[in-house]
Amino acid sequence: MADDYVRRTAVTRLEVTDEQRDLLEETISEWKRGCQLATDMAWGKCNTKSDVQPLAYDYVREHTDLGSQHAILATHQAAQAITGCLERRSKGKKVSKPTFTAPTVTYDTRTMTVFDDETVSLSTTESRVRCELALPDADDGYQRQYLDSEKWSVTESTLTARDGDYFLHIGFRRPQSDTERNTAEDGTVLGVDLGIKNLAVTSTASFVSGRELTHNLREFEKVRSGLQHTGTRSAHRTLERSSGRELRYVRDVLHRASNAIVAEALRYECDVIAFEDLTHIRNRTEASWGHKWAFRTFYEQVEYKAEAEGITVKQVGSAYTSQRCAECGFTADKNRLTRTDFRCVKCESEANADYNAAKNIGMRYVRRGQQSSRRTGDSQLALKSGTVTPSGGFTAHPDGFEAELTDKPLPQRAKSVDRAK
């Protein structure tokens, strides 16, 4: 079962020759076409991998240059996309047939091999190409802890093209320990909300500003657009240098920000850091492509740094976390006055909107453990002033932690808890 594994992703740029670049571009193009063909055939008929594969495999093989394994993976990608549409439709959202435009292609252990000499072999539409992984010079680069470890094995990965460069998101997994299996049900949870003005806000009221990152991403985008419009060879070389500077800058910002989140979790003795599901974060935050990439990279950095400290990082559903009042639970669009301000129309509590969302995200993870089939969960949400359970039970932090009144349960909740005692 997938839940029996801990999964991580290590992102690294590939060093490619002009010939390899052409083969990878052709493979990406055929991959998108194969996924679209499989989706066109299965749309309105089926959505499971076991059904889509026999339906569309032969057609994909006949009408694309994909190899047999990539044709199988394309049918699986189509099934996943259709399933996502059906899930959104079940929630009352309008959906249309998926289209595949992203410059990506999926690899598995049959189509990709990672070697000990820091190279990777990738299947293409014609032959395999062997590329160098552009790993950091430092031996402690985060990718190496997975590449050099016998505990982690390579699993499904994704190749992405961006601004002339190719990035391989290498998937790793290892068996989950008994302690990690119990984390969802017992322990202290730190909720984290991601955004534009604030890159990250925690349920303990720690704010990581995103203003500088947003400004610089926009400036990089302006430079990139201008150079792409120029189209000369010199502009292309300048574009490559600019992309390198942008990548280094963003990674440095995210490195410092992820350190701050892990430090916050350690300060409040948290066992879990809960993020919102990143699948549709670009639409929810109206973020640019660069922000979407930054969010995922930030999550991955928090993930591997937290793991080194024995802290688990998870994602939970993001629905209504920005409209739900973390104090009384009332959910309404009118609660979110502006992008930054939250005021519940029912209980009239006020808070920073991102902070309110962070508490909802953390509490959603806490509730998930208590709603499991075994119902043995005994976890709590970390707040600035103490910890709180879904029933409203509040435990203050020891002296030395700054109290915040909005973290405490409402009077009526406190009374109900007292009566239960």
C-alpha cells in the first residue's frame, strides 16, 4: 500500500547536449500527445488505470512514437487526470475534459536508471540518453541524502522543461516505521498556510514574509520575457545566466524560510507539520508559475529538514480553509473580508486571514487522526499560547510563551468541556 511508504522528491537540473535536448523535447511532445489520446478515448467511459490501459494502449502505441512502457504510463496519467475531474465534479465544481500542455513527462524504474556516478539514463522516443545530474558541490546537498542512502529507493519521477533547462524531480521512497504510522493519531501538529504576501504563516503565529520574493520573481519574469522576445543567440546566453541567478536566489530564500518553519516546529515540540494540498495552489493563490514552483520547492525543503529532526510533514485538503472560522467553525465567503483580513460574521472574531487558515489546516490534520477507523487519535494543534483539541480542550504553554487571546477556546466551548468533566 502507498501509505506504508515515506515518499520524498529530490529536484536536480540535468546537463544535456544539443542532441539530447532534441530527443527530450520530442519525448515530451509525444508524451503530451499520448496522454491526450488516452484521455480522449476514456473520457465519459472509464477512469481507473486498469480500465484505461487496455482501452487506449494500442491506440497510443500506434499513433505516437512512445515506447511501450511510456505508452502504459500515458494511459495511467490519463486515468489520474480523469479521476481528478470526477472528484471535483462530485464537489459541485464545473469540469471539462483534461488537456495536456505542461512540458513534462513521467518516468519510472523501467524508463529511468540513476547511476552511482551521478548520471541518469532516460528513455526517449528513439533511444536512451545518459545525462549528468547537476548536483550542488557541497557534499551535504539535500539530494545526496537520498541518492547516497541504501534506505531510499528510486520510484516514479517527472522530467520538466523550463526556460531551456531540464529538471528531474526524482521520486524516492522507503518503508514507513511504526512510529511514523502513529504520528497522525498522537502528537502535536503545526499548521502552515502558504501565500503571496506571506510566503508561510504557522498556527503559532509565525509569519514568513513573501514580499521580497514576489517582487524579485516579477523582476526576473520581466527580464526573461524581454530576452525571449529578442530571440538572439546573445539573448539566449544572457537568459541562461539570468535563469541560473533566479534559481540560486529563490533556493536561498526558501532555504532560510524552511529553516524558520522547522525551527518553529522544534520550539513548540511538534511531531507533524501540516501543509495544505499543493495540487491547485496556483489557482487558489492566483500565483505565477514561478510561485507554484517555489511553493513545491519550499515544501520539499521543509520535508527533508523536518525529517532529519524526526518530524513528519503531511498535506491535507485545502477546501474552505480560508473561509472557515478557526474559533467557531462557521464557514462563509463573507468571513474573508480581504486577502489579509478575516472576520467571522457569526462569532465576530477577527484575525489575519493567513493565520486563521493555518490554524484550520493544522486542525484538519488533527481531526483526520480522530476520524480514522480505529478512532484512537489523541493529537492536538500547536498555537502560540498553548495546544488545543477539536473538542475545545486547551492546554497553556509553560511560562515564557507569549499568550494570545484569540487562540483560547470560546467561553461556550470551555463550559461544555467543564460539564464533560
